[in-house]
Amino acid sequence: MSRVKRLFENIKSDGAVFISSYPNVFYYSGFSSADAYLLITARERYIITDSRYFVQAKLECPDFELVDIKKGWEYVFGLIKEDTIYFEENNISYGMYSMLTGKVYAKEFIPAQADINLPRQKKDKHELEIIKEAEKIGDMAFSHILDIIKVGMSEREVAFEIESYMRKSGATGLSFDTIAASGVRSSMPHGVASDKLIAKGDLLTLDFGCVYNGYCSDMTRTVVIGEPDSKQKEIYELVLKAQTEAIGAIYEGVLCADVDKVARGIITDAGYGENFGHALGHSVGIQIHENPNFSPKSTDVLQSGNVLSVEPGVYIDGWGGVRIEDLIAVSDGEIINLTTSPKEHIAI
Ligand code: GLY
Ligand code: MN
Ligand code: MN
């Protein structure tokens, strides 16, 4: 079923849908730049953009009729007869919302972010292949960086090496700012690379991802610079056990909250529950953080086509932290780990 058809199954109405966020413009039309909008009805598909993108829009969105944004919003919404417009309430400025609801006075605007996003939760085979390739680039970058990391390099230098390797391998960008957090800085779950120099005995958490053909990758490995001490070993083994057992508990149809519970239970029983503050995992796709999540509050059931991270961590202020993250795909009853980098204790 086409993506637009799936969208209208969710909306269950004969209204129109106005798309204003890059991820949803890309998902429904294939247009790969920002600065475009979609107006879709059951029968019509319009892409609204400016002259910088006319050639690109014609190439990438052959199913959409191109409308010059210069014609104005009254003209755009006058193209359709539907009076009800479903829109992305989380992706529109107050200014634009006021302008639309003021100018397009005959139309009723209804928030529908969740329904518009929903089809993106179930990746099709083509999307799964792209995410697999994206994750492979991450794996290759990790293998590359293991040969390069040296005492005295800054976290920023390490991050730059990972990033440039991924770009040279076909990535068009980063999923998020690369995390390279060493020593006590590794207790910051999202410690973006700094000028700190890597020292002997440091834990080093590397969390990175690239964008490849429009889709994100995401992985984390924590390494030790030199031989790990007993506490580093204890925490690493704990996080690895939590991650391995959580992955083992995943199956199509499982409650996402129950997968989080497996990892959280192991870490809590070891006395570190307070040191694992975030959810176990999130979905990954066109955006780095999508739904559903492996979180204690989730009410979602895992379905074929879902791609989620499994990333338990233990973070101890003033000491450091360990996180290990893989991407898991669910495909026709099978659970596939898309991340192949080794996880046994890595000493550099
Ligand atoms: N740093 C992004 C993530 O792993 O969620
Ligand atoms: Mn990550
Ligand atoms: Mn993640």
C-alpha cells in the first residue's frame, strides 16, 4: 500500500493533510531538502516550494504537482475543495498557524501529528535495507577508529575521524552531534566531544551515527584506554549483561515496556538503578529519535518493521559511565541485530 494511502487509513476522513516537517515531506513525497510543504487529499498531491527547488522537486516527486510558494497560501488552499485540513501541530510556527487559520478562514485545521507520523513506525523492506547500510557505515567507522585512538588525542579529534570516515563511506551527514566522552566526562550520557585529551585509564564512550540515503544510524561502544580496573570491568559486564538479555527478550508482539524492564531490572538488582536515567531505546528512521520506544511508560507492542536501539547505560558522577548500543530490526517475526561491532571488553 502506498504511503499516502496508509496516511489516509489513519486519518479516516475525507479531509486534506498539510505536511510542514522535513521528515514527513521526505517520507510522503521523496523530496530531500527542507523548505517544502505538501498538501495531500485522497485524489490530489501538491508540493509547495520555491524556485530554488523546482528542478529537484520535479525529479524527486513525479507524483506531486508543483506549486510555486510565491502564489500565496490562499491560492494553495484554494486548489482543494476539502474544508478540513489535518496538520502537524508539533511542526508549525505560531506565526504560520495564525496566518493560515486567519487567511484560510473557510478551512478548519485539526492537529494530527501522531496519525501523520504513524506510518513511519513500520519500515518497509527498502527502508530496512537502507538503515542496515547506514549502520554498516557506523560499524566500519568504529573498526577504523580503534586503530587510531591514542593517549593524548582530543575527544574532538576522535569524533572528527569518525565523522570524516563516515562521510567518505557514503554518508551525507550525521544523525546527531558525535558523542566522544572520556574519563569522568563519560558519566554524561550525551557528552558531546570536547577538547579534553584522552588519558591512560579513561573510559571512552563513543556514540555516533550517520545519515545515509535519508536514514539515520546509531550505535555506541565504550572502550577503556589501557587495561580496565576492577570497577570498570564490573560496570562494563553489568551493562553488557543488561543489553544482551534485553535483546534476547525481544520478539514481534512483545510489550516495549517489558524489554526496558529486563535491562532495568538487571541494573537495579546490581544497585545501579539510579544511575540508568534514560529509556532503554528509541526507534530510528528518517529521524534519530522516533516512536515507539523501549521505555517504562511505553504502551506500544513491537511490530514487524520497527527498528529500535537497545542502549542501557550506567553513569556515575565523578567516576565515568558505560553505554552499549545496538540497532535491532523486527522483520517478519525475525529479530535482526543491525550492529555487528564487537562488544567484548575492548581495551586500547
Ligand atoms: N545520541 C543519540 C542516541 O543514542 O539516542
Ligand atoms: Mn546513540
Ligand atoms: Mn540511540
